[in-house]
Amino acid sequence: DGGITQSPKYLFRKEGQNVTLSCEQNLNHDAMYWYRQDPGQGLRLIYYSQIVNDFQKGDIAEGYSVSREKKESFPLTVTSAQKNPTAFYLCASSHPQETQYFGPGTRLLVL
Amino acid sequence: ELKVEQNPLFLSMQEGKNYTIYCNYSTTSDRLYWYRQDPGKSLESLFVLLSNGAVKQEGRLMASLDTKARLSTLHITAAVHDLSATYFCAVDNFNKFYFGSGTKLNVKP
């Protein structure tokens, strides 16, 4: 089955800790995206990548980092510099000029 | 920067009624997308509108695109409770997607 997966479903972060959210797709999409969604709000773009080994900052990149070493993988690290990381994180992928397919999401909570 | 505005942001309606959600965007684009999000879930693609005058229909939902007016509409016909969700429109510009704030639809029995 083709699709996009995210893990873990829930993630707990301690103060000062870096955590990494996984995103994998087997749709052969070139473009991948990370969004943050706060309760009752819309989506805000964190980072996106249109090709392997290249990525661009979105609107709220501070406190986050990404890598794109493989076409199918686009992990997001939430660093200790992100002071308010509690949110629902969504990964998406797409072919150029086509709709995005979203993963199931990861809920990040701060302990 | 490209802006996408949806209205209304909240919509409470009775079953069986019709209503329209509006999506305006600020720059030229020939591609507009509609997504649905159920509470606590991810987004799923509903419609892809690729040209001026495009109209797509799925069940009680119909989406249209007017690129000259930079306006898309999502029309709900004879609403049912199962349509209760948040609906997002989005525009892509050089593969960067811009989303509206979402319209939270509540269909009351």
C-alpha cells in the first residue's frame, strides 16, 4: 500500500531535550513538507523540501531542523530552542502541481 | 506574500440545509485544493481544481474555481451530520502551499 507514515503517534519532550519526528513516504513524491497545527488553528509551514539534499525554511522554522538524505524520508527535529513545542505535527508529500497527501500526525507534549 | 482567506470560520447549520464556504486568495494561481479534517485527525484531500471554471462534485459537496476573481467556493447541499468537520482550502505557488484558516462546520440534527 502506498502512503505516508509518521511516528511516533505521541511524543513527550522534557525541558531542554531535542526530539525527532519521523516521516516516511513510499509514493515516490519529490516534495515533502512539515506543518505545525495548534488547537483550533490552521496549518503553519515549518520546512519543506522539493528534492533530496535540499530544503527551505517555512514561516516558523526557528527552533526546528530537518534533513532530506533520502527521497522517502524527511525527519523533523524539535530542538530545545523551540520554547513552545506542544502541537500537532503533520507531514505531507506531493508531486509537483498536485495535491498533498498527509500523514496521520504526531502529537508532541511537553513534560 | 500569498494570502488565503476563508469565510466563515465557523458554521453551524441544520441538517437538510444548503450553505457555501468561500475561499479568496491574493495572487494568481490556477490550482486550488480543498481538504477535510475530522477532529483529532489528519487532513484528507477532497478536491483538486486546476483551471478557471473547474467544478468538481462528490456527494453533497461541490467545489468551483474562478481564477479571475481569485475565488473558490465549496457548496454543501442538504447537509448531513457526517459532514461535520473542518474544511481547508489551499493554493500552491511554486510547490509551496498556502492554507486558509479553515472553516469549522457543525451540522446539527
